[in-house]
Amino acid sequence: MMLAQARSIGVGRRTVCSISAKAKLYEVPVSNNGARNRFIIRKKGLEGIIDVVSPQTIGGLKSPEYLALNPQGKMPLLVTEEGWPLPESEVISQYLLDKYAGHGPSLVASTPEGRARANLATRIHDVYIVPVQGCMYRTMDSIEARAKGIEQIAFQLDVLEGIVQGPFVAGSELTAADAALFPTFVFFEFILPTYFGWKDVFAGRPKLKAWWETMMKDPEGAKIYEEVRGGLQGWANNNRWKDQGIVDHVANTAYKWAY
Ligand SMILES: N[C@@H](CCC(=O)N[C@@H](CS)C(=O)NCC(=O)O)C(=O)O
């Protein structure tokens, strides 16, 4: 049954069908997409049910063993208790909310409008931000591509400012949308001022600022902040932004970097 399911969505060519092994989430602390699942696991008290492990434990993201579970070679990846490999962070989040609905807070808004708002913010994040986020910290084919990516991030921040209701994304209830957005904002809050000359990511975006402050006061939010920020600091200590050509790009004032 599980093998058939895995094949039908084209993942997990080699599926381990152990019965009732502990579920595993493959990801690392700095991964913003993985952090949204980590946040949900902790908020719902699922640490006894799901282990969070590094892809390195099975040879890394591009190892044959990992690629057999997730052909995209990306994290996060959940391998369920039944041995079913489930990739894509938002799919994993929704599965966790559904599968463990009776465990801890629902993290689902109680009204159709709240749920739509949460889904919309998550969709904007996943469709328009995640695909370009590498412009903040990776080598790029061209300086133009990096500058366009940064411009896109600034634009999508304004879009999110118009969506977030406060104090949480969907209003008074913490939802999976908060889990999805917050780790990426840890990237924005550190990288954009430090390497791209932004004065303040939240300037002119009062709703996002209030939301950020709310999330920083949440115990799991604070923990995610420390983990993701710690990973980014590690990159900084290893001169990542110089080595990936970013410092040189930003020195070129013919392009706009700060918004
Ligand atoms: N749409 C995917 C994106 C996953 C993704 O890009 N993950 C990054 C880490 S946050 C990754 O695995 N990067 C390594 C690579 O692409 O080689 C999701 O939401 O899970």
C-alpha cells in the first residue's frame, strides 16, 4: 500500500517498509524550509514520535540512498513511521497537522477566512520567495539575476505586509503559516541589513514588524531563531558572502541592493 502510494506520486524509488519505526525528518538547523516542520513538531509535542536527523546520516542530499527517498535531492524529507518518504516542507506540515490532529494545538485557523489567509501567505512565500531566496546567499549566474532576486524579495515583503493580519499571520491564532514564514524572515533580518545595506527589513512594514516581535516572544519561535541564525553566523564565519561573490556584486552601485 505504502509502496504503491510512493510510486504513484513519483517519489521514493526504494522505499523502506519497516513497520512502526520512529518517523524521521531529514533536515539541518539552518534550513528555513526544514525549520517550518521543526517548529510544528515541537509546538505539537511530537518529538517522541519524530526524530529530526541530518541528511548526512545517510550520506547527504545527493547520496544514492537519499536520492532514492527524494529524487529532488532537497530537504526537508519526512520518512513516516511506515517508511513512506514524503518531501516538500508544506506538504509535510499539512500531513503533520492532519495525522496528529489530536496531538497538541491544531495550528489551523478556526474560520474559512483565517485558513484562506494562512494558505495565501504560505503560497506567496513558497511560490514567489523560496525560489529566489538563494540570491541572498548563493553564487548566481549574473549580477543582474541577483539584483532582480533582491528586488523581488522587497516586493513580496510588501505583498505579505498586506496579507498578515496580526498578531499572527491569520489573526489571533498561531497557524502553520507562521511556521512557514518565520524561518525565512530570520534570513531576511540578518542577511539583508548585513550584506545588502538595508536599514531595517521592517521599516514601513508595521504589521510584519509586530508579527516578527510576536514570533520572537514565542518559545519555539525563539528557538528556531537561535538555530537558523546560528547557522547563518556559521556561514558568515566561513566568509560565505565573500566567497560566493556577493560582496563584490553589492559593491557595484550601478544596481539597487537596499530597499
Ligand atoms: N520546495 C521545497 C524546497 C526545498 C529546498 O529548496 N530546500 C533547500 C534547503 S532549505 C535544499 O535542500 N537545498 C539544497 C539543494 O538544493 O541542493 C520545500 O519546500 O521543501
